[in-house]
Amino acid sequence: MTSEQSDDDIFIDSTISKTHRFFPPSSPKPITTKRNHEASHDTISPLIRQIKSASLSIGENGENERTVHNRRRPSVLDEKALREADTETVREQRIDAISRSYQDILQSIGEDPSRQGLLKTAKRAAEALVFFTKGYEQSIRDVVSDAIFDEECENMVVVKEIDMYSLCEHHMVPFFGKVSVGYLPNKRVLGLSKIARIVEVFSRRLQVQERLTRQIAEAIAEAIEPRGVAVIIECLHMCMIMRGAQKVNSRTTTSAMLGEFREDPKTREEFLTLGRIKPF
């Protein structure tokens, strides 16, 4: 039985703010591959065209703002990391500023930041938050640029059960789980460790699982232009477990299917079998 998937499963709103007081603008860096890849600027692979042209449904009064935003979304590879240009001095300034904020938070919840157990808590928490969001310090272009190789491989490549940790952007509490990634090469392959690195860069930011899934798939699609990309993520969300609904056993699964994985049910089924995530 052929299953139909809507574009809403993959393409959702993404964060659009690109400004930060510590972050100066700079030009994107070119990707260098291991071969001379001569192609016209007008040549776009069907998979990349699928990504670029995807948009949400049109409302009763014509194109809504979300539709226009998605059609104009820039390349994932060209998105700048918010803290990419940070120096050690800027990093320390960030930690100091966050530490002062944590001091205020401790006081606001009725605690005494000067008591023995909390003397260094504000700074420790600030350093931890900077680490938890270290994905803002590196762009995807930097990660993949030296790990694209020519290879006459037509078989499916699957890297499964990659551990991931992130912070929910709605409550800034953790969600964590496993990621399985598959792609069908088109005369180029990506270093296996770089797939895990792509997951790490995107997950170590304030995120929602739906956007994280789509970003991983699009980054691989744009980097090596394969015949298809598939991503499955299964996570536990502390915002559902520790607060709110408090459903301890709930898990959230999201998927993104591009190219042949979306179009061919047999290819999709093969990935879902190979990339199945075991209970954790």
C-alpha cells in the first residue's frame, strides 16, 4: 500500500532572526570537494528543486505569509551560525552576562545565591548553557566542506541511532533521543562522521523536533545532492514529562523524506526497516 505524505510533515516554520549583538556579518565560505565538479549555475538537481519550491498550503485569500517565507528560505548551507565569529573574550562576556541573569533567577525563585551550595551555581549554569547551545558556534558548511568524496555507489547508506541532545525552545528544558539518517548517493558520498556532526550542530541549539528533522535532511541534500534523503528522530521531551501533561512514557517520532524516499514506497520501506530505532 502506498502511503501519502504531506509537505507539512517536513516543511515548517524556522527561526528567522539572524541578528545578535556579538555577531558581525560575514560572507559564506565555499564548499570544496574532492573532485572538479563543473556545473552551470542554472543546473539544479530535482531533489534541491524539491526543497526550494516546497511551500505550505495557500489560504482562502491567496498566498499567506508562511507560504512566501518558505519559498524564499535560503540554503541551509549558507545559514550563518549565530556565534561563529566569537572570540574567547566574547565567550567570557557571554558567560558573565548569563551568570548575572542566573543570579537574578535564583533570587526570583526565593533562593539565596550567597549560601554555600549556590555560590558558584550561577557561573556553572551559564557555562553549561553555553555548552548546551554550542551548535550556534559552527555552520554546516564548515562541517561538510572537507568530507565530500567522489564514489560510484548506488546503494543506500544508513547511519542509525545517533545519540542527540537538545533544548526545547519553548521551555528551555531538554529533549533527547536517537536519530537515523539514510541517503541514496548520486556519485558523491559524505564522510560518515559528518552525518553525526550535522546532527550535533543542529541539535545543540534551541530547537523543536520537527524543524530539527527537516534541517538535517536538507543539509545532507544540499551538500551532496543525493537521489534521496531520509531522517527519523525519536525523542523524550522533558517539557511533557517533568511538567504539563507529565506523561512519563510518551515519545515523539518525526520523519523527513526527500527525493526517492518520498516518491518510492519500496525505498521508504527499506529505510524504515534498516533505520528502525530500538526502544531506549
